Amino acid sequence: MKAIKSPSNLSIISAFKAATFQHCMYYNHLIRIPLFFGIALPIAAQEQCLAPLKPFENNGLANGDKIVVQAEKVEIKQDTIAEFNGKVAISNRNALINAERALINKDSQELSAEGNIQYSDPSIQIDSDNVDLDINDNRLQLDNTLYQLRGLPGRGKAERIVLSEENGVELQDVSFSSCPVGAEDWHIQASAIELKPGSLWGTAKHTRFYIKDVPVFYLPYFAFPVTEQRQSGLLFPQISSNNRTGLSYEQPIYWNILPNIDMTFSPRYMTRRGLQLKTELRYLTPLHTGEMHLEYLNNDQEDENLDERYFYRFSHKGYLDENWSVHAEWNDLSDDNYITDLGSDFYNRADTHLFKTLGMNYHSDDLFFSAKFRDFETIGDHPDSYRSLPELKLQYKAWESGLNQLQINSEVSYFDNNEEDAPSATRIHIAPKLSLPYRTSWAEFLAETSLLHTEYFQDNIEGELDSHASRTLAQVRLYGSMSLERPASWFGQQVTQTLEPKFQYHYTSYEDQNDIGLYDTTRLLNDVVGIFRGQEFTGLDRISDTNQIALGVTSRILDKNNREQFRLGLGQIFYFDDNRVLEASKESNRSAIAAELDWNISSKWTINTEIQVSSRSEKVERSNIALEYRLGANKLLQLNHRYIRDISGDEIDQLGVTASWPITHNWQWVGRYYRDMDLNRSTESFIGIQYESCCWGMQLVWQRHLSNRFDALGNQSFNAYDSGINFKFVFKGMGSGKSSRTLLDEGLYGYRRPYFLSN
């Protein structure tokens, strides 16, 4: 069988004219059917109920830009008509047409094929009754077609598909659905769909949207994207209802400004509050990325004292070069109750501060430098936090010889406060540290000695504070740990058991610090890890005098794949001297005993606990316990309890239950309930039901929770409740994916997997 090659870059017409009839004929172009329905919208990964198509293969029939026609039998009539019969295959590297028979007329420049016609390419597969190609007009026609998208859920019918170089693609009397055959919960029917050559958009005429066989929506004309490029248009609306906003309808409108810049406008109408506009602008460059959000309500119909309500947010991350990076986060809102009344995608009603941060970092092997401006927007009647304008930090590895290392940590910060009578300060801190680290595969030892010198220049002071305060402290730290292991048996399984003791001696000299204000300092909480910090405060305004030793031990059970099945950790600090720094004073020569337990009881059951027991009263000071039963991603039951004996004079005693369970194959139920045991009342109730099928999904959620609103004086009320209903609906294959992504995450507390074991 001899193959004759046509000249390069010939059109399909000239290729046919140049070719002689052989069992195999090569020419340069075959019209390729493009991806023709609006499937280029982003679709999340999801279960595909349509039988997946096999990846496209051309079986090596064509190489390069050539096209091959093969058949079991060929007959040439009067050197004008070539008739191919039996397993006819017309292919190039991008597409393949299979048929039982094909006929080529050299004089009329026409090709026709019939009998089990199937067109395939990497994007689509089409079954047709017959194919006709007019070579003079470069026009390809397929009649009575069935198509299915390859790699995406989508299929349909078309009475006729016509392709031409001049007009592109036209589909007549076409339907589309992502539902499987025989279970069309929804489908779209259009009289015609047209795709012009080179256009990013297709057009549809007389489009009807059906649920089952009932028409529910009609559009005489609309346009849709036909490429993988993002396109402007409408996104799915969001519908909800609660006693703060009333019935809420939000309609996102997407604007693809540039390939690296887009924007979303989301008008939101609330029956109780009026019309709100939400906008989101995103940008991306090779070195920078960021987002800007603005929400604006011109006139709140519910509260006549609030003429304008707004929230804005700006975030940015970027690199100036391989060493320099920049970042920013800036948030602000109009009033204390904005988040409680209107909601937020970034904060919840329990938050008390919004961040405002601008920063720049430099990082190399021996040097780290950061310059940061930090501010806060305080929500409610909370003391204003100090802002640092700026905060400069420098860490420099000045010397290294053998195991010895000399590192210098330094900081310059200026602190200011919105309160008129609050002091302000400039803080200069330098701390050279000499360390001797030693590590092996089973042990670690570290010896450190530091000198901490801090200067404060304070303004607007009163009482014991000094305009110039200076403090110099010496610090010594000795730390050691080991990791021992042995083979063991655990419930009949061969495992590895570890024993990991650790100790730390920490000494810090004393100096009176009452002449220094508190600018960025709060007390830290000690857990099994925290007892080895050696410092009891954040920031530098208070450095407690210490002469103490911390002891801890952890034991783990590792299975044959080195996965943790069990972990028990204990730790406690022993004080040799009483603290003289007042803020760090204690009533005992020992800290509370800190313990943690994480246990994968079985493949279904896990228990996780953290607890701190006072060594003086032998009472539980803090605890967090979670028990979870899990059969799968959407089959779980979680019981958790949180207890704090004293936090700002209040006791926290909360019990929570979270459950998620399938009702049937398509229906799932999620519930959550939290109760304040001290006040004997619920804090949140949450019930959600969800339907998820191959081609559509919906969620219906009811929620009741404490409102946490602020009054005119900024005091927060915890006695009133808010309740509401949220509804979400999505048609899959039309720009949306699985609808269950956030059902467990929604609500005040949300779902968290309560484990610390390594997976």
C-alpha cells in the first residue's frame, strides 16, 4: 500500500485535488469540531455519573499534519469516484472519524460517509447517522447526532451539526445536560447554537431550561464562553433568610478585565435592610498577588441611625527579588455591629479586632530583616490595642565556628494608642545570643546564653512610668531531649513504642520593670509544648525572672508504617525561686501539670484531650476533650467539651455535638449543637440537609445562635438570639461543582478534625 504525501500548508480542497485514490490518502487539513458548549467555565472536581469516555487515541494512523483514510476495501470508478468499505477510518493526530462506508467524488469535490459514524477528538465524541463534506465550500455536516464531552460531565443531542471555515460551527435543535442517560433531572434545549471562528463567545437562540420535562426559564438570546479563558458573565446567586437581614438575594456578576485581573460585582438585596453592593478585585503578576474587597450599604432601612455602612479589605503578597518580599493586610468597617448584622467572609461575630498591617522582609542565609507597620480596628467596648508604627526587627548570624554560634537579635519599635491618656513609647532592644547546639539521630542538647538590653523612651506618662527606662538582663538556657524506642505489642499488633524525655533549665536575672508600660505584652498559656518556652509573656515589655526547670516526657505508639496510633505527653515546671516580676507572680513552686492524649482507638474511633491540673488545688484549670466516630468523609459523630476555670473573671464550660450522616445515597443530614453548661443555655444550633446527585445539588440550612450585638456604648449583649435559613442550589456542569464543600464548615464553630496525630 503506497502513501502519497500532499504539499505542506494546502487547504483541505487542494489536498483532495492533489491526492490520487489509493488505499491510503494523505492531506494536510481535516476540519476539527471545537469544544462548542459553555463547558469552559471552571468546574470543581466531582463524582461523574456519566460513564467516562476513554482518552482519545488515533491508533497511530496519522503523523504530523497529515490525514489518513484507511479501509478494508477500496474501489476506484472511472478515476473519479473512490468508494471505501469496511472499517473506514479518517484520521489525523487530532481527530478520528470512523464509518462503515465512505464515498469521495473527485469532480464534485464531495465526501460522504455513513454507517455507525463516530467522530472523536481530545474534547468530544459524536455519534451520527451520516457525514457530508463539501470540499469546495469547506463545509462539514453531521446529521442526527449524539455527543458527550470528554473529561467533563456533559452530553446532549443535535439534529444537525454544520462546520465551515467561514462560519465556524452551528448546532441546530440542540440539547445539553450533565445528567446521565435516562435520569435527566435538568437539561437545556436551544433552537440553534453558533460558534464563530476566532470568537471567545458562542451564541444560543431560543433557549429553554427544563427541570425534568417542565420548562422553567426562557431566553431568546444569550452568549456563553467557549474557551478555557475566564469570561465575564453571571455567576450562581446566593439566597438566604434570617431575622437580621430578612430575605437576602445576592447576584454575583463576573468581569474578566485582563488575563491577570478580574472583578466580581455582587448586588445583594435584603428585605429588611435594603440594597448592598459587594465588590472583589483580584490581580496576579509573576511576583505579586492581591485582592481588594469593598462592601457598601448606602442606607440601612432597619437602623435609621446608620446612614452608611461599609467594610473594606486589602491584602497583598509579593516579591521584589529573591531576598525581598512585601505583604499587606488592611481591614476597616463602619460600625461595631456590621459583621453581626450583615455577615462577613473574613471575620466572625466573635472577633474583637481587625488587622491593619504593612510589611517588608529581607531574608538570606545569615540575615533576616523585617519592617512592619501594625494597627488594629477595635470592635466594641474593648481597650484599644497599641499600634506599632513602625516595628523593625533584625536577626543576624554574626559568627559560627564548629558548634558555636553567635546570633544577634534586635528590634526598634514605636507604639501609639488612639486613647488620649494612653502613653506612647519608642523601644530599642538588642540581644546577642551565644549557643552550642549538639544533635544526633536519637538525642539533642542545646546550651544558650543571652544578654538582653532594652531602652524605652516614653511619652504621656503618669504614675510609676519613666520617660527613659532601661533594662539589662542575663539569660541562660540548657535544653536536652532523647528519643528511645523499642518493639512492642499493642492490642495484638507489632508496633514501635517510643520514650522521649526532655528537660530544660532556664535562668533569667531580675530587674524592676514597673517603670515600663505594657504595649504588646500579654500572658501566655502553658501546655505540654508551652512549658518549654521559658518566657511567660508575648512581646518584650515584661521579661519574667526565672530560675526553673521544666520536665516532660512523651510516649508514642507507631504502627508498621510509622504512623502515630497513640501519644501521651506530660510536663511540668518546677520553680526554685519566687518570681519578683509582679505580673508573673505565682502561688506555688510548681506549675500546673500539662497533659495531652491523642489516641486512634480504631479506624473509626479517635479521642483527643488536652488538660491542665493545678498543682496547688489539684483542680482542673483547663481542658479540651473531643471524641469522634468516623466512618467516612460524610459519616461522623463528634462530641467535644471545653472548660476554662478562669478567663478574665469568667468560667467557660461548653459542650458540643456535631454529626453528619447520609440519609440515602443522595441525601445527607448535618447537625451541630453547642451548649453553655455554666449558664444552662444553648450558644448555637445548626441543622443542614443536603441533596447531591450527579448533575445538581442543593443545601437547606437552619441556624440559631447568640447575636452578640453591641449597644450604643459598645457593650455586647449575650442574651438575644439570631436565627436564619440559608438555601443554595447548583446545576453541575454549568460552572459549579460539588455543593457539599462547606456544609460541615458553616456556622459559628464549624467542624474541626480534633487530632494531632501524624497521618
